[in-house]
Amino acid sequence: MKSPGIAKHPVKPISWKADCITSTVPVADYTLRLTLCPNIRSIMSNTSATKSVQGKMTMTLLVVVTALALLSFGTLQKVVAPAFDKLELEHARTDLVRAQKAIQNDLDNLSAIAGDWGLWDDAYDYVTGEYPYFAESNLVRPTLTNLDLNLLAVYDADASIVWGRVEHADAILGIESLQVLEPETETAEYLITHTELDAHTDGLIGTALGPMLISSWPVTRSDGTGPIAGTMIMGQLLDQDRRDSLRQRTEVQLSWQTIDTDTTVEPYFTMPLNMSSDSSIHHETTTDTINSTGLLVDLFNKPLMILQVSSPRNISALGKSTVNGALLFLAVAGVIVAIVAGLLLRRMIVLPLEGLASHITGIRKSGDLSQRLDESRNDEIGSLARQFDKLTAEVHDARMQLLDQSFKAGKADAAAEVMHNIRNAMTPLVNGLDRLAKNFTATTTLRVGQATDELGDPDCAEDRREKLVTYVQSAFAHVQATNEDAVENLAIATKQAHQVEAILADQAKHARVKPILEDFDLGKLIEEAALVIPKSDDTDIDLLMEPELNNFRVRGHRVGVLQVLGNVMLNAFESIERTDETCGNIAVSATNETIEDKQLVRLTIKDNGCGFDDAVRKEIFRRGFSSKDGHMSGLGLHWCANALATMDGGIQAESSGPGLGAEIHVLLPAA
């Protein structure tokens, strides 16, 4: 016979294969085969990444820092360092120009002094012979010293010397010592002869004593009127004292070299040039200095001397130091940025990803989909973690539903199969018993007693007696045949009863198969189990759960443990109700415990119900025993003990006596 309701989509019993649960569930007109592995190895790979994200980011940072360092080095070497060199050359040019301008300023000052003396009535009268005492009061040695002159000469209108003196190296020399103002020479004619009142001659000339700054002015009245009475000539030698004075005033290390027959001008210039032009300056660079040179010309625009300024290469040294410092700073900054960026990336990306990978590995190894990351970040990784938590929560819920449905479906299928087999076995048994009943009722219509009574009557006729004897003999033969048929029917019934017993024994053997174990949070399971406690208007029950329960994780068959805890809590509730008290409490706590080198969690469920004595304690887990006034089956705690035993756990019961409450200790392997 087939059970009704399962003919269209038969649900096969759950098959237990390794650590996976496989079942076939009907969906509409299709059959859906679901395979659930607690360790979910089928959806989580055990492979690890060949290249880590941290390694890739480190390599990327190194490449970026190296590229930045090379770019910075190239920029500093090709742009910044040449800029310092250019600035240094510009500074050297400025030093040379400043030295030239200092010489020009000395010439301008000399020209101003000569002009003042030339435009002086006393000097005019002296040259014309009207004031002979002028020389005694003005043309004296202190005048040359005060005016810082090496040459002072006064000529009349005929180009004849009126007064002249040269002072050099603390010696007083004559005009002829210069060898440039001799009569009928080009220089003398150019300096001594003036045809216009406002004409004057300033410049450089080469003398026998060395190059000289010279200024020549016509001697006129103080108001600039003539006629021209003569010429006032003043000069300053460019000697060592004047060079030292120029160095001190300009703060430039200058020097000069007179161009003579032994001096080659070609390496410096191909022709005399104007000092104001950049092209008139020549730079020669050494390791420590830049030697800048320029050509100075005389009154006749002929090369007279080479002015040289030595500028220390402080700017280039500063530039090198700056470049090296910048490179060092960039290198250190690059390393620091790389380290900081690496640490930040590790903290912000790598560690969260490692945490996610570790979380996934933990789920893969334990099969516990109830674990959560609980990431509070608001970035992409936080969103990924929350989405993963949502995914695992949905898979966990689906898994729990499937486990529960599979557990119930398995039991239902097993029960349907057992009932089907028992029904098949009971059909012959029932038929045999029915025939046996008919055998026993078949003899009730025989009148053997009446026949024996008549046979005992002495007045019974002979023919009647013979008929009665024949009737009695027939009755006994019928009874014997009926008994033989009853024995046969009873044997058939006995045989079918033994078959039913074998079916039940076989089912009991399969019922002891060890269930699939998984890791789960004890606190959440207790909250779920507590839902079996009914709401009562007569009794107010307080469920007291220690907060530490959420810290305990155990390993077992979740549905089985849930049923055990629900059974125990329901018993506690009923025990409190039997005390006729209006309120009670059920306290739940847990501790870690080691028994025979096994790490266990002891879950204690304590109530203040009616309790029990020692005699009840010894029988409380026996099959068929019940302390509930005999109206219960007595299978609850017995089943709980057997279910926990299949999970390598156990159960214990304690009570201080009737009316003093009870404690039930559930032992489960620690996860």
C-alpha cells in the first residue's frame, strides 16, 4: 500500500553523505534536489591568492615613488641647477660691471674736481699771471693728498706748463715721469688744447707709472666765460692702493692687467667692446671661482687694460646644496609618504580585506553562517562587508529552514515508510485475527449441551438417542476442525506481529544514526527555545538569562538541541505551575568545563518549581517514566538524553527536594 498524499511527488528520505545533507524536495511540478554542506566547501574555495593586494600596492607605491624621484632628479638637474648656474654667471657679470662702474665713478669724481678748479677765478688769474700767490696757497703737497691726486698740472693758453707735479709712492716727480704730456705728442695735444669753453676730456691713459684716470678742463672764469686762459689737468694712478680701495668699496675681488706688447688681447676679445654689452664680458669657470673679464679702452678707444673680477661660486654651491637637499627631502618624503600610504592602505584596505578573508575562512571551516563582520565603515569595504553579512544571514536563514524542513521531512518520510510497512504487515495480521474470531464464534451455534442432556434422560427413545450421538460426534469433529483452523490463523498473526516488531527495531536502529553537527551561538538558540514557554494568565514566569550566554558557542545538531532546550524549559514551566504559585522564574546560565579532556559547555536551567526527590532523580531519564500525575508519555527527558548522547553531550538533573525547585544541566561540546 502507498501512503496517500505522496504519490504525485514522493519525498525521498534525507540521505546522510559525509558532512553534507542531500534531499529531494517537490516544487510545483518539478523536483528540486538540494545539497547543503555545513562547511559550505562547495561555495567557498580553499585556494589563496597568489599575489596579495598589499604586495601589489607596495610595488605600485615603489614604482610611483621611483618615478617621482627620477622626475624630480631630472627636473632639478636640468632646470633648477642650470638656473643657479645662470644666476651665478649673472652675479659674476654684475660684479664686473660694478667694478667698472666704480672706476667710472672715480673718473667722474676726478672730472668734477678738475672742473671746479678749471672754473675758478683765482686759478684763471694765476694762469694769466695776475695772482702769483695762488700756487703758494693752493698748489702744495697737502692739496694733492687731500684730493687723492697723483697728478696736478696747470698749462697756459700756449700749452706751456705753468705748474705741474706728480706724486707716486711718497715721491714727488716731474711731469716728464709720466711720458704722456711731452710737447708735440698726440696725448699732450689731446689733453692740453681746448678750443671751447665747455669742452673737457676724461678717460684712461697709459703712463710710464701705470694706467691713470685723467681729466682735463679749460681754465675759465668762475662764471664760465673766457677767453680760455689755459688747461687744468688732474690724474689718479690705478695702482695697488687704488685697487684695494675699489675692492673695499665694491666688495668685489677685482684686478687688472695692462695691455702692452707682451699681452695678447685675442683670447679675450677680437676687438674693443663697450662694457655695457653682455657680449663684452668673458667668463672663465673653475671649480671654486668664476673669472669675469672685460676690456677697458683709453682716450683713443684703444685697448688699455683687462679688468678681471673673481667671484666665488657660492651660488652654484648653494644651488648644489639646494638640489641635494631637495633630492634628499624628496627621497625622505617619498619614503615617508610610501610608508604612511602603505600603512594607511594596509589599515584601510588590506586589514579589512584580510579580516573579510579570515571571516570567510572561519565560516568555511566551521560552517557557521551566523557569524557576522559587523563592519561600521561607510566606504566601499564597509558596504561589501554589510552585503556579505546580509548574504550570509540570508543563506543562514535558508539553511536553517532547510535543515528544519529536512529534519521534519526526514522524520515524516521515515514515519510514512514505517507506517506503510507496518500497514502491509498488519493486513495479514488483522485478517488472521478476524478469521480467528470467526472460528471462536462458529461453535456458539452448536447444541452439544442440549444433546447431552437428552442423552442422559432414561426416557429418550432409541432412534432419538442414535441421532443425538451422531449429532454430538459431528459437533466434536466440527470443533476439532475449527480449532485446527484457529491455530493456523493464530500462527499467521504471530508471524506478522514479529514482522512489525522487526520493522520497529530496524527503525530504532536507524534512529540512532549520529546527526550532522554544526557550530552555533548558544545565546541565540536559548532565546529561540524560550518561545515554547506559553503565556499564562495564572502564572507569571520570568526568564533570567545571563548576558555572558552570547559568548558561548557549542557544536551539535541545532534542531535537536533546540528541541531538547524547548523540552527542558517547558518542563520547568509546568513544574512551576504545579506549585500553584502565581509567579516563578527560570534562570539560565553557562560555564566552560573539561570532562575527560573534552571541552564542554555546561548549560544550567534552574527553576523554582515543585522539584523532586532522590527516587525520582534516579528514574527521571528512564523510558516511560513521568512525574506528571501519569497523564504524560514519559518520553521527553528520555529522548533528550538519547539525542544529546548522539552529539557527544549529556544531561543531568538535580533537586534539593520536593518544593525546592530543580536544575537541569545540559552538556554540549564547545565549538
